Amino acid sequence: MVEEKVHINKELEPILREVPDPEIPVLSIIDLGVVREARLEGKKASVKITPTYSGCPAMDVIGDDIVTALTNAGYQAKVDLILAPAWSTDWITEKGRKALEDYGIAPPMDASADKKALLGEEKLVKCPQCGSKNTHLVSQFGSTACKALFKCDDCQEPFDYFKCLI
Amino acid sequence: MNSEKKDSRLHENKIKYIYGIADNSLILGQRLGELTGHGPTLETDIALTNISLDLFGQVRSYFQYAAQISEKEVTEDDLAFLRTEREYLNVLLVEQPNTDFAYTIGRQFLFDHFHILLMMHLQNSKDDTLVAIAKKSIKEVNYHKRFSSDWIKRLGDGTEESKEKMQTAINDLWRFTDELFHTTEADEEMIKAGVGVDVKTLKETYYKNVSEVLEEATLEIPDLKYFQKGGKDGIHTEHMGFILSDMQYMQRTYPGMKW
């Protein structure tokens, strides 16, 4: 795990926690790890977010949703997009990983396991439906930029795997 | 030359340098975008358009930066959509048509192996924004490279027909590879300033990496003496005008229109 010091104002955190990822509504943007900073000066809130993937179309929506949530809570909000340091799947919290799995998306594994799984060398990705590791890669690219498509050979269900990005 | 003039020239060269990198991704992204809903299978359709999306995302970062440092009042959209053909500085490779799946994969493969090397070295630039974009992009480009290299092996070491098609595509596209390692005046200035990557030094590694995959794919490595060039100076193949007329249609027809 990469230790990253992220300053998120305590007063703002519960509000930001209520903002979901628009593609994966069970996942809070805090647990996704895209909020890199949230500072408060009086009623002025300034939030910095970083994209998961460069072309992720959800970023604009996330930015708007943050502004809406903070405005509704009585703050003047400003959201900036930052590129460095680049987002990593290591920043998804334990709670976030659990939420992904419960939702039916296999959470990212560590880099070496991820590579083996995506190259089809070893059966490592666990089916979020039945828990079997008897799964195979259908496509390295899935329904969004951050996911690959897998299929479980036991319960026969197709599922998304959140690709490791470090 | 007085220092102010020199600064402004450096500045202009930096913007040109950014075009040189970003236009490759823009035009390749546009080419891949043509396959939306037209990919040979659902999975490859989604993969190629996902790659396109990554490239466009990277392009936005480059153009936002170029617009920000430009002395003119321009936006990222102006840079993407309102330049003339001669002002686009992408290499000829990326503007080559999709033709068939072998060409699409061949073009992607030959570009990805260059792209990854460029991003790896751009991480050492003295320009913080370019470093940030490179560090972000490198993760995505790694996936692209893996995808295209896998397909090269699958098609090359596949059936008689897939092998023949893949070999034809590689033979045909090979003449565009040398240009990847040419430098323009702006490039040279940026290399001197510690901002740009000296692509000339990447050539050997590139051909070694590419050849390794081709060998594994049981494909022959073309032996060519003469190569095509021009894109980096804005002199494009006949395909470029068609790409731009399609890509720029909206902004030219309805100037300033927003999504």
C-alpha cells in the first residue's frame, strides 16, 4: 500500500462521503480515493480531485456533484482537477473494495497477480457472485475504462473486474 | 537575440512540442473512434474505443496545458478542432486508415511500443505538467501495448489467413515507423532545454522490442531501406484531410457550439 497523506477537512468529509461514483453508485468518491484534498476557510470549500483514467467521463459529473452537495450544505464550493500524483487502485479503501465486491465487481488485486490474471496465466480473480476462482478473462477492456470483463466457469455469470492501476 | 525574443521563441517551441505529442493521440483516437459500433466483435469494439477514450483523455490534458501557456486566447477545443491540416504535427502512422483488423492492430502495436518509451522518458522532463501527464498516461499505455501485442501474436501465430493478413499489414505500415524517431527544430530546442525527449535515442530499443513480439508471433520483420516522413512538419498523407473534415465538421458548421 502506498502511504499518501490526504488532507480532508473533518467537517466536509461526511458530505463528500455522500457523493457516489456515478458509474458505481455504491462506491463513495472518498472510498474510491479520487478526493485528494478538501480544505475549508470560513464557508469557502476547496476540493481537489484526480481522475482514475485520463478520459474518464465521470470526472465532470463527480465535480458537479461535489459542488451541488457542498452548495446544498451551505458552502461556497470550488473543485479543481489535479493530475499528480496519478491515481492508483491502492487508494481504494477497504470499505470501497468491500462495496465493489458486494455490488458484483471484483476488486483490484495486487500488480503481479493482476498481470497474471489479465494475461490469462493463472486463475486468480474471484467471482463476486459465487466466490469461485474458476474464472477466465473475456476481454481486457470492459464496460468502462477501469474494468476488464471476466466470466465465472462455475456459476457461468459474467462479471466486471476492476483493473489494477499502480 | 535579446532575451525576451528568445523566451518567446522557446515558448512557441514548447507549444509545438506539445502538439507533436498530443496530435498523435488525437488523430489515433479519432481513427479508433471510427470503429465505435463497427468493431469486428463486441469485445474488440469496446477495447479499441476504450483505448480511444484514454488517448482523448490524455489529449485534453496536453491541450489544456498548451492553451494555458499560449499567449493567444485559445481553449483546448480550439486547438483540437480549429487548426488547419498543416498545423497538425502528428506522425503519418497514426493517420493511416483502419483498412481491416490486421491494419488497425498493426498500427496500434507500432504506435504503442513507441508511446510507452516516450512516456517513460517524458517522466524525466524538467516540465512538471508534462511529467504529471506522462506518469498518468504510462499506466494506460501499458494496457494498450499489452492488448495490441497480444493480438499481434494471436493473428501472426494463428491461421494461415490471419498470418498472411497480419504480415501484409506490418509490411505496409513499417515504412511509417522511422518517422517516429525524427526530430523537428522545436523538438531539438526542447531537448536542449531539458523539457523534451530525444526520440532518436529510443530507436534501437523500439525496434528491439517490436521485433521480439513479431518473432514470437512468427511474423517476418520487414527489411526496408526507404521510409515515409512528413507528418511532424505538417505534411500529411491524403488521408488527413478526410479525417479533419469529419472531426472538425461540428465546430466548422456551428462555430462555438457546445455539447
